[in-house]
Amino acid sequence: MAGNSVTQVSAITSMNLRNVSQRATSSVVALVGIAGVVTVLIGVLSIAAGFRAVLTLSGAQDVAIVLRSGATDEMGSGLSQPQTRIIADSKDIARDADGAIASPELYVVVDVPLKRTATPANVPLRGVGQQAQKLRQNFRIVEGRTFTPGTFEVIAGRGASLQFAGLSVGSKLRWGTTDWTVVGIFEDRGSVAESEVWTDATVLQGAYNRGNSYQSMRVKLTSPGAFQSFKDALTSDPRLNVRLFTERDYYEQQSRTLIALVSTIGTTIAVLMGLGAVFAALNTMYSAVSTRTREIATLRALGFGSAPVVVSVLAEALLIGLIGGVIGMAISYFTFNGLRASTMNFASFSQITFAFQVTPQVLMQGLTYALALGFIGGLLPSLRAARLPITTGLREL
Amino acid sequence: MFKHLPLLWANLGRKKLRTGLTLASIIVAFLLFGLMQTLRVALTGSPELAGVDRLVTIHKVAIIQPLPESYLTRIRGVEGVKVACSHDWFGGIYQNDRNQLPVIAVDVPTFFQVYNEYSLPPEQKAAWEQDRTAAIVGSAVAERFGWKIGDTVPMRSNIWTHKNDGSSVWPMKVAGIYNAGNGDNQSIYFHHEYLNESRAVGEGTVGWVVLRVNDRNRSADIARTIDGMFANSSTETKTATEKAFIQGFANQMGNIGALITAVAAAVFFTMLLVTANTMGQSIRERFSEIGVMKTLGYSNATVTGLVLGEALLVTALGAIIGLGLAALTSVGLAQALAQFFPVLGMPPSVYASGAVLVVVLGTLAAAQPCVQANRLKIVDALRKV
């Protein structure tokens, strides 16, 4: 019996799939619908994946960020030079031949036009200390050279130089009353730093009338485990009034809003579009079943069970889902993967550049969704086919 | 024309399931269309809501750079400037870091002259003007946190600290709840003096200046005059219309508008296929019937018109229900997204573009079946039975 029903299932299913061409138009409609949904879903998920990648890449566990107590980001923070000296003296900070691996930093934004629209965007300009490059593990200059301390020279992140106009080696920019020269382009494995422009912190203090104050301090800890003792020591020091994050927590917090926003909107769109695609698939499968009413009834009269009929209809629907899903995966992969974009990160009131990332997980999510849509679209029509009374079916024209 | 309505209606009822499914896909398409337009407007701002006679003066380098307080007086002195009001970004946080609010310190006496579309009862306005620690809050934010007039709110700043004790908490008394015609009901406005007198740094500066001009046709001239006045000083300015300012800010969000349009187009293309397919199917099934109608004397034009009418009817029904649902759900969307940015509800222009889409979608879907029905010869149709 078991062997018999397997034969039945494969017989009907293969017959069914061979005559899909009879219903080509409506099958293609359902297929295009599902492919469209999968493309949009993967697109949205790859934006979220891209953001997450930038922000998690940026955050090391053994790097700590020190802000003024009450500040939520670098922009609103402030530290005096004596305070940065006290912090740099901490025993939990890693040291090398040049002293403590710590960088007191300034963070301001400057208007640089977006290449795409030629309208100004808030690009972060970061003033960094001598040791800053050692705090970003993958930092390297890919073009030109690094800035000379004490001069009005800047280096631009690769992301920033791709998105904003005039950030290429040798170009001159006027911010305020100062002319700045871009002398190099740097990379840091796609982290947030690549959205920024860097210069010497002491030069920036002068140019922005900041005296000798800084905004934040970034330090390399002796080990990730040293964070707690570093934090305890600093927060209990009466000379300081500070708030500390590991770099990872800091970026996690900054990205929360953006990722939540993209996911909320993306999921809503994907669910609604999926609903539309299910209706298209249902329509296709119902008409597939209804044009074959007599055929199905004949099969049943010949002794085929209802289970093979259900399976054959479902298989057709799943095939449509599979093909639609694969097409969607291909389109989205070739359109979106690696696409560079920039948007406003409200947490820091400045631009962040990122690349869409179509990861294998994202692709699998898209495919699963496509199959689920095909399954739902095939289930009800297949049940109807199986329940149809044989006599009525045979009588139908 | 209308005498055929019962016939159209009866045809729709012929295969209820199929009509239902087609209708459902159209409803979803229009629901998505409505929601995405709502989102697009919310994300890219609505430059059309900007005051036509308002200009914004900011530091040339970036808006976060402060301007000397004296600039306010000098801008007021420029010929053609009706009134000018200073603004300072406060970086407000309420209760926890997640509740970041647009709190802005303004020059209170000129605020309502610059923003004349904001309404506040006169007694609340008087209370705000008299008390230095008083603030007015937007109706949406008051509702979100359940604030009432007279409450004192411990507002924290992520930028400014008090110079005497280093604290970042600035208690503010809710003196009034305003309603803004341009939809800005999420902000909190308080006294520039309150902030300026006690902040540890930045005393004697303002963030940016918003001004109104007497004659909006002279906006470009006035903007040039203002920027010219501060050219070659240590603090140069950039003046633009409020509309350009909002537009520039929206551009910073990235190509979200384009992205949303692309998604909407993809959805519509799919729906077009679905409707066209079902229409084609139901016409093919009725070829013999159309043959009978033609035998009875129905002209080719009438028969074609009936097919077209059927497509338009389904599409229009779907659009009405879909946009209705979108208008309802955009309220829910506004609540879900309130923590990120204000959503003002579905823009009315959606109905107009929706109507255009109904005609386009219906006509395109009916095109092929119409041609088929028009060309159909009576003999061929009747032979099919």
C-alpha cells in the first residue's frame, strides 16, 4: 500500500509538472509576484545586514570610549585636557613604546556636498591623537599618506570619499576660515571610521576655538576583561565626571534605532507584499485546479487516492515558489550586493556610509519566504481538488 | 452607460472566489501604496509645509557650530526682515536614553511671530512668556508622556551642563500645549535665557536663526545680504529658505524616496499582471456568451466597454478599500514609529494619485481582453460551445 501510494504520488506529480506549460501565463504571474516579493525582502534585509556589519565591525571589546557623564554621544560630550591626562594614566590601559595607547578626540561635523544630489550633508570631522591609528586594528592608508600633525591636513575614509564630493587626495576644502588639504584615503575594513574625515586633534582645537578641550577619549585596554576595573576606577575618581562604554556597546547603542527602523518598515512591507503574492498564487492554483476538474475526477475514479492529488498540486505550487525565490535571489544579489549608500545617523547627527550586504543567511530567509508563499498558495486549492465529489467533477464541462 | 452596471456586477459575482482574490491583491497593492507614500513624506520631510516667507541662517561650516548672539540683532536690522528668532539645539532626553526629544531653546518674544501657524491659547502663552523655566510642548509629545499643564519635567540634556554644579538636568515647567499647522507637534520650546545664563560653555551664542521676510520674492536678495554682512569674519553664515533647508536635510536621509518609489512600482507591476491574468481568464471563459451578446445586437464598442468597465470596477473597488485601510493603519504606523520620527498620517495627495492609478491599472489590465472581445467573430464564438 505504502509503495503503491508513492507510485501514485510520483505519477500524478510528474504528469502535473509536465503540463504546467498549459497554464503558463498564470504560473508566470504567480512566479513574477513571488520573485518581486523576495527581491524586496532581500533588499531590505541586506540594508539591515549592512548597517549591522558596519557597526559591529567598528566595535572592539578591548577598546573603551570615555564621555562626559550625561552625554549619549561624542558630539555632546566634553573632557578637559587635565581629565584626559588622568584617564591616560590608568593602569588598565595598554602601553607601547610611545606610551599609553589612548587618543583624546574631537568630533565635529562639516558640510560636504553629497555626490548624488550635490546638496550638503553633515560629514563627521574627527580630530585624533597620535595613537588613534593603533586603536583601529585594521586601519591602513590606501592612497596618499597620513596627515602631518600640526598642519591643516586631513585624511578621508574610503566610504566618505566615495559618497561625498571633493574628498580625494590633493583636493582643497574650505571649512570656516581655514583651507584644508586632503592628503590621504584610509580604510578600516568598512567600519564607521570610513565614513569620517580625520585630522590632528590639536589643529582642530585651534580651528574650532575649542581651547585645549576634547570631547571623548578612546583607549585600548590591556584585555577585554579589564573594562570593569577601568570603569570602576574612573567613575569613583572625584576629579572626573565621566561615563564609559566599550566600543562595541557604544556602537550597538548608536545603531539600535537605525536597525529597528529599517527592520520595522522592511518587515511591514515584506509581509504586505507577501500577502499580495499569496493571493496571486492562490488565484493561479485555483484556476489550475478548476481547469483540471475533470482530469482530477477521472484519476480519482480510476482509484487514485486524494493524498497524491493534494501532493501534486502542492508540488506545483512549491515549484513556482522555488523558481520565483531563486529568481528573486539572483536579481537582488546582483543588484544590491555591495551597493554603497549613506544615510543620516541621528544618534550622532552625521552621515554614516555603508554597503548593502546580501549574506547567505539573508538569501536563505528570502528563499524560505518564497517557499512558504508557494505552500500557502497551493494548500487551499489542493484541498479543494481532493474534496471534490467524483460525480460532480466528471459531470463538469 | 449606467444601465450596464447590474450586468457588470453580476459578472463579478460569477466566480466569487476569483473576484475575491483579485480584489484582495488590488486592496493589498493600494494599501501598500498609501502606507509607502505616508512613509515617504514622513522620511523626506514635507518641504511644501515650510513657511514660504521664512529663511534659516546657520553657521557656514555646519549647523552644530554656534553663531554669536549679536548676529540676531544684526539680522533684525537687515532691510526686509520682518522678525527673527534664535534657536539652540538642547539635545533633550526624558527618563532614559531612548527617549530623545527635539527640545529647542528659542527667543520667546518673537517665536510666535516667526511661526504664525502655531496655535496656543493666550493665557498659556502669557504663562510661558512670564516664567523663565517654562516650556511649551507639542500636543503629540504631551500625549505620549501624559504631561499636563503645570507639571515640572526633569529634562536632561546630552549637550549642556549647568556651570555651577555640572548637572545636565534642566527642570522645565509645562506652561502650554501647542498645536502646529505644519504637523510639528513633537517638539518642546523653552527660553533661550534659561539655557544661556546657566550653561557651562557657549554663553552668548545662538545655534541658528529663523527669520521672516516682508516680501518673499526678495528672499534670495535678503539671504545674500545677510551672508554678505558676515563674509570674511571668523563666523561666516549660510542663509537659505526654510524649504531648501528641509529639502537638504531630507536629502541627507539618502535615496529613501527613490527606494520607496521603486518598491511601489514593483508592487504595482505585480498587481497589474495578476489583474490582467484574471481578466483574460474570465473573458476567455465567456467567449460563447459574448458571441450571443453580439448576435443580439450589442456592438463591438459596447462589448469592449463592458470588459473595460469590469476591470475598472474591480480596480476602483480595490483602491477604495485599500486606501481606506491605509488611512486607518497609518495612524497605527505613526504610533509604532513615534520613537524614531514623526509621521503625520497619509497625505491627501495620495487619493488623487490613487485615482490616476486606478485608471492606468484598470485600462492596462483590460487591454488584451478588450482586443480579444472586440475582434471576436460571432461564428467563431458560437462554434466553441
